Amino acid sequence: MPVRKVGQTHIWYTPWDYLIRWWGVEQAMTDLIDRPELVHAAVARMVDAWLVELDQLERMNLLALDCNNTRIGSGGYGYTRQLPGKDHDPDWVRPHNMWGCSNAQIVSEVSPEMHWEFALEHDLRWLERWGLVYYGCCEPLSNKIDLLRRIPNLRKISASPWCNTRQIVDKVGHDYVMSRKPNPAIFAEDTWHPQRARAALVDFLEPARGGCHIEFIMKDISTVRRHPQRLWDWARIAMEVAHEYAH
């Protein structure tokens, strides 16, 4: 196996994931109302820190392309013809040649206005640095697509099992790739039900007929009940369904 020396590829940028570990979920959510100035200061400080690190990586020529078989955000691989772009020096990779990402899962249940104010508006300082952007993880984003359209160079949006299928399909349309994550709980049951696995895929693809861009990501698998064949069976079903709906 050939060994290749590379630098820092895709960066998983999630300031809120760190903040709630130090802050506590209940207290952080309460402070959105009680102490908004403190919340803004904390998020801004986190973004500052991430940007300092990114500037160092860029200045020291330590970045490496991720438009390949590198996982992007919580989605699929980074393959795309849009990157690294025309402004690319093979000997010095810059952020604008790469994928960026972000999410703020902890604010999934706050209003779109508060999501913008306490997360996404701060994140734009980071997201605007990248060539293409992936947004989201497990949080339902179906009621916040209009908000995400403010992200420059947005290319992919996470469509978790908890989003409203019809709403996200209608809101996204043909504009972005939807990174659909079927519920992995199907692998944890006593009996494997391939027909239900197929139905879960079809339920998302059916309303998306007509040119929507979709990738399926089966993730967060905790158990297959000692039957790894369930994974292979699911992959086969997913490929069959994808071929059926691609025509």
C-alpha cells in the first residue's frame, strides 16, 4: 500500500458542540434569553479561535485537498468537479480550494431567527472562506432552508431522519444536494425487514422525483444484532432503488 504524505484535509467545524460540553445544555439554552450578550461573546470567541488555526494552517502550507474520498461534514465523499477550482496552486492549497462545513445541532428547536442570531450569523465568518459548503448533521433543518440560503457557496444540506420530507424537498428543490440519512434503528430490531428498508428510501425519493439531487448516507449505526449481512443487504437495496429513481 503506497504511503502518501498529506496535510490537514476536511475540518469538522462545530463550535456549539464544544460550548455545550463546557456550559451545559439547559444553561446554554436558558442563556439565549437571559444572557444573550454572553452567548454572543462565547460563540464569537470560538469562531475567532477556529479562524486563527485556519490562518496558521494556510500560512504554513499545511492544508490538503478534500475533493476526493474524504468524508465531508456528516455527509458523503467530497468528490466534485467544482473543486479545487481555477484559482488553485497544486503546491499550496488554500481554503477556497476545499470544502467547509458547520452545524449547530443544539439549537435545532429554537426559532430560525435565533438560529441565525446565535449560530449561523457567527459561522459565516468561517463558511465564507471555503470553496463549497456542507451544512447540518442530525438536526431537522426542513423549516430552516430559507435561512441556509444565506450561506455563500452552499452545496449540500443534511436531511436527517427527523426532518419533514415534503417540506425539505419542496424548499430545497433542485438548488442543493440533500444528504439523506435514513434511520439506522432498522438494523437494531430482532428481525431484519428489507422491505421496510426499501420503503424508507422510496418514501424520500418519491416526492423528490423530477431532478432533485440526493445522496444516501447510512450512519450512526450502533448495532446490527450480530448480523453484518444486514449492512450488505441495505447497500444492495439502496443501489437498486437509486437506479430505479435515476431514470
